[in-house]
Amino acid sequence: MKYIFANWKMYLNYAESVDLAEKLAAEQFSNKNKIVIFPSTLALKNVEGVLSNTNIAVGAQNVSWTPQGAYTGAVSAQMFKQVGCQYALIGHSERRHIFGETNADIRKKIEASLDCGLTPVFCVGETMEDRKENKREYRLKKQIMEACQGLELNDKEFIVAYEPVWAISKARVGEACSPEEADDVIGWIKTELKQYFTQNVPVIYGGSATAQNVVSLLAQETIDGVLPGNASTKFETFVPLIREAETI
């Protein structure tokens, strides 16, 4: 099984989100892959309702680590779980680099998600500057260590997403990560994860995944799925991506 995780970010408004969910619900996708949609918070409950009788799950794009209280603007992992979420993106590069989330913040969000039954999708990745200065392994090692050291999974599902910041669509960097390079880095990440966990931890790739490259990505030995962003927000680009992935 491969994972197809669609991060809709803040591309779609409420009506557009529900409309796309309805179109996806009308399609017949195989159970060969696990498809999860991460809509905006305002659209999430209705998107979940539209997809509730399909094999497509729903996740949160971000969570607060506190269960409830005087935290204006925050939505807790427990609250997302209560409205039907099964997954949560944690530590996406845009949360790190635009909103200033630290490795310590991310660790608390992972713990909160695990505690309430959400599967954390823990995002790691290096910047173009890291890459040019040969600091990729240093950056990834630090992100993984501070999130995973002493973390008790107790057989709960935990997924890592490798998303090189320089390869993310709309990041205005303009470089693509080849399937071979992604495979090599994800293999290294899996070796690192063995220092912290005895159970298998899937690692997926995020960074401009499309219908045109998804087969070559998923055909690699170590890549367990993809996390498309912009390509997942349009019916005419997302459905072909899913169909191509079904051929693997």
C-alpha cells in the first residue's frame, strides 16, 4: 500500500473545497492506496461528511498541542479528532519557515496527536541554503532527533514526510528533486528512524508530486507515498495522479 496525502493548504475556499470533495466522492478509487485529504479548517467538517462513505480519509493541516483553554485562534488535536479527522500534518515547512514553529513545538504537537488517536504525519526537510552548504543530513538529523528521541509510539501509526523546501511547488525556488535523489534521502531517513523506533515507520515524499512523476517516485524502493500540494487542489490534476498511482 502507498499513501496519497493531499495538502490543500489555503488554495481552496469553503465552496471550492466541498465541490472538489463531491467530485472525488463520485469517483471509484481502488483500496490499493490510502488516500487522505487535508482541507482548510473551515471546510474540514463538511468535506469529511461528503467523503464519509468513501475510502478517502480526512486530516488536519495543523493542530494545537493543548487540549482546550484560553488559546485564541487555536484548534486542538482532540477537536480535530472529534469531527472525524484521522491524520494530522505536523511540522510542514510552511509552518516552520513562515509561522516560526520550532522543533520543540512540533514534538508537542506529535505527542498531542498520538494521545488523542490522530496519526501524525511528521514533516522534515532542508532548505536550498542547507543543500548548498552540504547541511542536509545535519538539518534532517536535528529535526528527527528533537521530534523522536524518547517518543513512545506503542504500535500507533506514525508517518514521516520528506519535503525538501527547495522542491516544493510555489516556493519560487524552481528546482525539482529527482526520484533517485528522493529515494536516497528517504533511505537515509529510515536508517535514522531505526535509532528511535523498533516498529516500521513509513516515509513519504512531498515536493511537487504530479501525475507526470508519481509513478517514477512510487516505483522507488524506499518511497512509501506522496504528499502533493497544488496538484491535489484541481480535479483534472489530482484524479490522474491517483489513477497513475494505482498502476504501481
